[in-house]
Amino acid sequence: MRRSRFTEEQIIGILKEAQAGVKVGDLVRKHGISEGTFHRWKAKFGGMEVNEARRLTQLEDENRRLKSVVADLTLDNQALKAVLENAGEGSFSTRSGRIRRGSGRAEPAPILRPDRYRRDELPLRGVS
């Protein structure tokens, strides 16, 4: 994401100038911003102090990071379900803990190690 040319302190300073009575048109020309940018800042930072704006930025960054973690875990979960679904095509014997396939001979149960696979290597059903 592109960083703003203005810091939170500068944005809040510009908004306080507008609250003091300076016309919006004069402010946007003075600072080289568009009216849309001014109104977007006003909607986001209007009535805030600098420390509140910094906290908001930190929370937005943390929220973005957590959403990324949830997306990764969801993808891993879907991949593991697909692997388990493919492994469950034979019959399962509870006494030996082994999967029996059509030939009648016992095979060891698959050891699922999600850390050893890349996401693009796992077979996913229903995902294009």
C-alpha cells in the first residue's frame, strides 16, 4: 500500500486549520491536496488527537496482519481436509490403525506433515 506524503500530525494539523475557519479551497491549494483527500481525511481523522490517530494506524496494521494469518490458516485447513478426504477412500481398521485398500494388504496410515508441503502442491477439490 502506498504511503501518504503526510504524517498523522500533519493531517490533524490541516484538519484543525479547517476547524479554525480557514476555507477548504484555500487549504487544499496551500497543501497541494484534492478536496476529496481532505474530506476523506476528515471522515477518518476528524476530531482525533495525534495519539489516537497513531493508535488507529497501529490497529489497522494489526488487523491487516491478522486477516492474512486467518486466510493462510483457512487455506491450510482446506488443503488438509482434501488430503484426508483422498486418504479416506479405503476402509479404515481401528485395531491396527492402518488403512486397507482393495488389495487386502495393510498399508501404514499416511503421516500428514503440513509443514512439508507447499500450498500449490496439495490437491484441492473444488478450487480453481
